[in-house]
Amino acid sequence: MKNKQRALVLAVLFITAIFIVNCYANPGTANTKTIVGFAGVPRTEFSGAKALGAVTVQVNTFSASELESALETAKSLGLGLVGRAEIVDIATFVITPKKLRQSPDYIANEAATAKMVSGPGDYDFSILHDDLTRLYKVHVPPGYDINNSSPVIIAFHGGGGNAENCVDSFRLNEKSDIEGFIVVYPEGTGPQVKGEVFGTWNAGRCCPPAMDNNVDDVGFIECMLEELENDFNIDETSIYATGMSNGAQMCYRLACELANKIAAIAPCGSIGTFDNCTPSRPVPVMHFHGLEDPCCFYGGGRQCGTCMAEFLNALGIPAVPRPWDCIPVPAYVDKWRIQNGCSNQTKVTLQTGNATCISYQECQNNAEVTICTIRGMGHTWPGSMEYSAEACKTRPKGYVCRLWKEAVGALNNDIIANDAMWEFFKKHTLNDGNGVCSNGIGEPGENRSICPEDCKEFANVYLATRIPVKTDAQIESV
């Protein structure tokens, strides 16, 4: 017992020493970045170091093999590495001096080194991932300031769509310009017809051809987020996802597999189709669904996902339906209620016209689960004033548009999804209820109970542990 107490005291002294050194030492120049005692340093940390203007990183790892892995990662990004392998079993920190981040020289160096985009506008990007060239569009609002981090909403188009028509059908850019968040429109994979991509997402049990080709869409989004962090000043604790149909399914898959990156989701028009869902943290969910949805039936069934094939067949274009089993929407949302540790108690949070939103109460880590149902609405975006099909824009009374309306069902604007989801998103960040410092960044599953209240000079404190760290009160009692 005495040995354990002695070890704990030494650990506390070690942590205190790190804070004192980092709080009061000269912040130095922008070409140095230290990653202290961080086991298995992920590529994102090295990318972050490079984005901060680093040419060299220093790493103290847990083993020689981890040091070798860190060296390979650093080299692949064009960084030098200084480090040593040692046993570190208490706490480690990555600290970015606020004074350095706010200095004019640092900001200029950051923009040059990280290729940071300087102003508002609409941008097209491409990255190579898993031997595929992947595309995404970015809308930066007029009020964007490179010196202040901005929230991000990732908007996923439905099956057969693409980034361009997602911009038109969701109309999130208008909300972005008012509220100041950045919108990102990634594009799925699929065939091109007359130069237009008919993209899908590999969301698990849906949808071909992305599903059939086992496309790594989760990896693509993760790489895309790394690039966004380099190109823009984004708030990494406030990254959200929304999507329609197959895009909604992708939102749920990200909540399952990228819960350390995605703060909350707002899917519309489909339940999730990824069956091995073990999120690393409770993820807040706001689900929108039309009670008359003909594509993903609110009451469940064995023929979900056939509406698009039926539409194409009605046009005389041969298409083989690929149905998937769907449980009732309330039953699926209830799985997330259980996953997020919410009680059975509900509260009506919105009632207007045919739209009703019900929220579960007492959720773990404030990971709220809300379901918004719209009576009479089909497989459409809540708040849309027009159908997304191009034929309905050019010939709204034409034959093709009539078939499209029959395929997807009615519109409804009793609830504006863009407004409702943004109010929901604003309430949730990665820091919700998990003990992270208000100015901190953390990974899931780590103990983050120590906040450097007296270290005001620093903007970001990253605390990672291999063993549980005592709470503030427990430390004070030692």
C-alpha cells in the first residue's frame, strides 16, 4: 500500500511539473511540437502537429515498437522525429501555447504550412483514399474567421445522389450563412451517367454498389476530416452529421465507428443498417421520419429500399430491387435510447401541425435521443418546398415528375429540419458530460479528470492515460 501511495505522489509531482514547465516556459517557435509519452501516437496527432507549423516532433513512447511506428508515421508526413522508448504509466499531455497560436507570425506560418483556406466561399476538394479519388464540396459562410474555430456539419446525399444535388436539396448553405457553421458535402461512389455521379454509401446492409464493392466510406470521412483540419480552422469538438435515406444510414454508421469525431447526428428517412454498432461514447441522435415514407417504412418490413428501383422500372429503365429488412423506426430509435443510457421517460419537445418531436430523458453524458415524426410526409427532407428531382424543377407537371412524387411521397414543412437540427447540435459537443476541460480535447475511453485551471496561457490540453487517474478531490486528499 505504501508503495502505491508513493507512486501516486510521484505521479502527481510529475504531472504538476509538466504543467509548471509548460505554463511558464518560453513558448518557443512554431517549428517545434512535442508529443510527450503518448502511446501509439495516431496519424491525426502528427497531422495536427504539422498543421501547427511543426517540422520536428518529439515523442516519448511506451515501447521500441511504438517508437518505430511513430517514426514511420512522421516520415510519411515529412516530419522529423526525436524520441525515446520508455515506460510511462501515469499521464501524458500535448499542449499548444495560446500565445503562440494567437501571434501574427504563427497564424501566417500556420496558413502557409497547413494550406489553410483564407476566406469564405464554396470549394471543391479531392483526396485519394483506398485507391479511389474521393470528392467533397465545402461551403464556408461569410462570417468565417480564420482566427476562430467553426462548427462543421457533414451532409450526406441519399442513394443515387451526389454532392452537387445535395447542396440544392438540403439547402443547408442558407442556414450556414446565418449561423456561421461550415457545411461539407462528401460524395459517394457509383456509376456516372452523362457526367453525373449516381453515388451510394457503404452503410452496412445498404446500398449497392458501394456495399457490394466494400468501399471504405468511414475511412474516407476520417481522411476528409484530417484535411478539413488542415485547410480550415474547425472546432474539432463540434463536428456533426446529417443525411437523407442512404445518407442517414451513413450517419448512423459514423456514430457507431467514429464516435470520437462525430459529436451528434441528425438522420432523416432511414434507420441504420450497420449491425455491429459499438460506439466508443454515447452519441446524441435527432431522427426525422415521415409516417408515410414508402422507402423506409415507419412500421418496418422486409421490402425497405425498393422505391428507387420501382421508380426506374416505371420509367422503362431495368433495375433490380435490393430490399433490406427494416425494423419499425420507433424500435430502432429505442436501441439508441438504451445505447445512450436514457430512461423510458419522454417529453414532447415540439408540436406544430403534423410534426411532433419526442425526446427521451436522463440520458448518459447528455447524449439526448429525439425522434421527430411528420404525419403525411413521405421520403422527403422536412421543410423542403420542392422535390429534389431535376425533372420536378424543369417540368413540375411532367410525367417523370409525377412518377417521382409517387415514388417518394408528399412534402411537408411543418418542421424545418435545418432549423431543428442546428438547435439540437448546438447543445452537444464531444465534451458533453465526460469530464473534459472546457478548453480540452480528448479521446473516448480516457480518464480526463484533471483540468489545469491555473494554466490560463494554454488553449488546448490533451490528457491521455494508460491507467485510471484520480479525481481532483482524490488528489487533493493525498
